[in-house]
Amino acid sequence: MLNPNLQRLNPYPFEQLASLLEGVRPPAGLTPIPLSIGEPQHNPPSFVLDTLTEHMGLISKYPSTKGSEALRQSIAAWVNKRFSLEHAPISPETQVIPVNGTREAIFASLQAAANATAGALVVMPNPFYQIYEGAALLAGLAPHYLQILPSGQPDYLAVPDSVWKDCQFCFICTPGNPTGTVISEGTLEHLILKANEFDFWLASDECYSEIYRDSPPPGLLEVCAKAGNTDFSKCIVFHSLSKRSNLPGLRSGFVAGDSKFIEPFLKYRTYHGCSMSLAVQKASELAWSDEQHVINNRALYADKFDSAADILGGRMDTRDPGAGFYLWAKTPSACDTFSRELFEATGVTVLPGQYLGRRVDGYNPGAGFVRMALVAEPEMCKEALRRINSFITR
Ligand SMILES: Cc1ncc(COP(=O)(O)O)c(C=O)c1O
């Protein structure tokens, strides 16, 4: 006997990609270049790695689920500065919890919050980061997908109250994966009002918030504070060191926001048993308190988006979404065929957009697009873009 909800899980996009490319041989002599997975390839900050090594001895101790005060203070200081919360600062004591990467926290937060009553919904964009759906299904709730528009985000203002009435938890992603587009302050304010009116948790996945070209994307907590919701009622945010600091293997992030969520979530996590290793806590404390490496990292991505426009210019939709590290490009043929033929001809792997979305009302808004993660080192990325260009101009 197994949890029947396990049967409801969809195959993960990378599993589908592996089947799509099975037996396909890229040209011999061309180094394969994966643009399919969003795993940053820039160097992690060396001072973080040094701190990690220096504190390896702490592995002999059990860490607390709540995390050290020093780490929570470092996180709170970063959030307060980045999101201009000086007048309504978050409390490191009651409004922050370190997590082992946002993936597990996104999943766990919904398990902690869910009350699996008939008809209860988890609202999410479509296409989406796959954990939102998996978390909803395993919590016994129904995903409710909001189709993204060509702008790259759903029209949250058009969601009827009949949906909000049944909503228990709403995931938003800003900057978005896969499109990189940012939700405006006005829309965030609207969502905060709906979450409070209809009593659901509004969970903002902001793990790409530090990868932007011109101006920093607004965050949910910032908009709460501006709107006078200074205890962040019904709102939580997820942040990660994976993209900001090129530390995907450190497994370090945090959840912050409404203490009415954070406190029971801490209790949930005590039983779940997902505390952060003390050496990782020390390294994370330092990473959150340094901005220079983040500024340097942003510059590398900006250069790659400029190159994409130069190399592919006009032949594929290379509009810089303004944030994140993905190019979300329309394909001239079906996105899975395009991805397979591209791999066969060039050794470059991209992810068919249809794997990231679901068919709703007769169409899958991810179909006809590919997601290209510009994560490789700049020269490697440019080489991939040149190969894609020669493939599409052939
Ligand atoms: C939208 C989004 N949220 C969350 C995550 C999880 O990141 P991590 O668990 O490394 O913090 C990812 C990873 O790719 C992502 O794309």
C-alpha cells in the first residue's frame, strides 16, 4: 500500500527530456552544451567555500531546526535592506526560518499549510516550477492553473473571486521561471488584498530576484510594508543562495514573512527533520552579508543576454525578460521536435516548454516555446547561441 497521491505526480520535465533525446547522437567532435537545466555554472564566491571548509568540524553536532541566531540575523539584515523594510523590519526571531534550498521549503510549506478539504485549490501559474504542482498533489489538494499571457505572467487581476474563495495556497513566481518576467507592485498589492480577504497563504517564490538587468524586481514583503501590511499578514517569501550566489549544491535558502505561518512551520519542520548543517549555516551567514559577488554575477548574465540579442537577433524571440537567466523563445516548429533536432545537429540541449506546463481549456501555454538557461560560462553560452543561430538559419 502506498500513498495514492503518488500516482497523481507527473513525470518530471528532465525525465521527459531524457526520453525525447534517447538514442539521438549529437555530432561527434562538438562538446555538448546543456542549456536545459537552471544550474548556475559561474564560480561560487571563494570566501564562502573557505568558510564551509573551515567549519567542517561542526558536522559532529546536531543543528537546531530554527537555525543559529547569527544566520537569521544575517538573513533579516539582507531582507530589510534589499526590500526597504527599515520602517517595518522583519524579526529574525519570529519571521525567518533557514531552509535547505527553496525546493524543499516550497514543498514542505504546503504540506504544513494544507487542509485537504473537498474543492480546496492551490493556485499557480502555468507553466510553472514543477514543485508547486507536486506539493499540491501530495498534500491532497487540487492545482488550479493560471495560463500565462504573452507578457510572461498570468493576469492575476482577472482571477475571479470564485477561485480565490476556494484557494488555500497561491504560488507566485517573480521573476518567473520559465519566462523571467516580473510581477508589478500593483499586482502584488492586489494579491495581498485577496489573500487577506479570502484567507489564503500567498507564497512568493523569489529565488531569481537578484538576477536582473536594470532595476531590482519588487518583492512581496516590500509591497506589504508599503501597503501598511507591516506584519506581512498571509504572505511568505522564498529566497535562495543557489542563483544569487552560484551555490546550488550548498542547499541554502530561507522562508520569511507572516509569523502566524513561520511559527507553526518551524514546528512542522522539527518533526519533518530538515535542519541545516552548521557548516552550511556559517557559509550562508557570510554569503547573505556580501553583495559584491552578486553584483559581479549580475554583470555576467547581462553580458550573456546582450550576446543573445546580437547572435540570435530577430531570428528567434530573444527579448530580454529583464530578470532571471532564461530565454523563453518561440520555436519555428513543435517545441519537442525543435529541441530534438537542435540537439542532434548541434549538441545543445534546451527544454521544450510544453513539459513545464499543463493543458488547460484546450491548450498548453508552454507549447511552442523552449526554455534556454543561460547558465554556462559566458564563452560556452555564446558558442551555444552561435550553434543555435546556424541551426535556425539553415
Ligand atoms: C522557480 C524556482 N523556485 C525554486 C527553485 C529551487 O531552488 P533551490 O532549491 O536551489 O533554492 C528553482 C530551481 O531551479 C526554481 O527555478
